Amino acid sequence: MLRVKNLEVYYGVIAAVRDISFDVKEGSIVTLIGSNGAGKTSTLNAIVNSVKKKGIVDYYGVDIAKLKTHEIIRRGVSLVPEGRRVFINLTVDENLRMGAFNNDENFETLRDEMYEMFPRLASRKDQLAGTMSGGEQQMLAIARALMSETKLLMLDEPSLGLAPKIVGELFEIILRLKESITILLVEQNAFAALKIADYAYVLENGKIALENNAKELLGNDEVRRKYLGG
């Protein structure tokens, strides 16, 4: 589905991503793990062309690297950014409508699907997003992204700042989403990410240091020492 080749991202003279290549197979969960500053977020931003970059972003056989961000979203790629960035002064329902800017004619059908998937949002559809808990806002951010009828959902640090119980609930939702879409997950909670992922890449200083099946990396001594606290 997605093949990233020789990706480089620079901020001035600072290299955030250094000539990395990786694949995301359709119907899978692929995770990028690593410490702060490893280049994970820059990689996601490069895929949706919101940062300057070099390299190839092959999506279903077409290089989308030079397309504008809104054109990439129309093709079925969505990014839920770190920090959620919901519209705090809009209601849940209004946030979902913003996510359906490409699919306004299907808004009601898509919205009903989101409320079925996220019952907690259905009971708060008229509530301002800014008054919701962090976990509820994260669910809303994911639902808003899905309103564009996404095929590849990219999640940047979805567990950040959430209580462990909510993190568990959120990752169960992500695992269910795999039944219908493909997921590229960036996550500092490496243990949680590796438990649900099919394949994983470990980024260090902008380069891929390790890659393997997620379950294999869970048992890797180096990964356990650096990222799993063991």
C-alpha cells in the first residue's frame, strides 16, 4: 500500500530523517518507535507533505510526494497529529463535519458510523470539544480523520498524556480499526505499540536502527533495554 524510499527531512541544516525506507502493507498495523527526536513525527508529516523533504512516497503505485496535503487526504491518507488538535470551540458534531470536508454529501452516514464506533462521542455530540477529557478528544480526533473515508490512518502519539486505563481502551479501538483500514502508528509507549502491531521499525537519530515483526522486537534484548524498561 505504502512504500517510502530514501526519505530525508531537514530543518535548516539539521537532519531529522536520514535516508530511510520502509513499507506498510495493506490491512496491517505498522509502528515506528523510538525516543524523542528520533524522526518519527517528521516521517509522518513528510508523508502528507507538510514539511520539506526528499524521497519517494509511493501510495498504491503512485508517487504522492509532491502532491498538496489536501490532495493526499482525498486519496485516503489521514494523519491524527500529536496533541489531537480538535477544534475546542466547536461541538463534537461540528468537529466531525470539519473532517468530512471531502465527503459532505455522505456526512450523515459517516457520522452515524463514527457514533456507532465511538459510543462515548454519540452521548456528547452537542458538547464543546474543549470541555472533553483527553481520551475523549483523542477519540474525536480519530473519528474526525475517519470522516474522510481514509484508507491509511496515521496516528502520532495517540496515548500521550492519557491515563493507563484510557490507553488500553484506545489501543483496543485501534486494533478493531485494523479490520477495515491500514494503520501507521507512531508511539513512545513502545510496549503498547508492539503488542498490537504486525511490523515495527525502530528509529534512532533519524535512521532506521532495527526492523522486524513486532512480536520479535518485543523479545529483542536491545529493544527491551532501550524502550521497554527491561
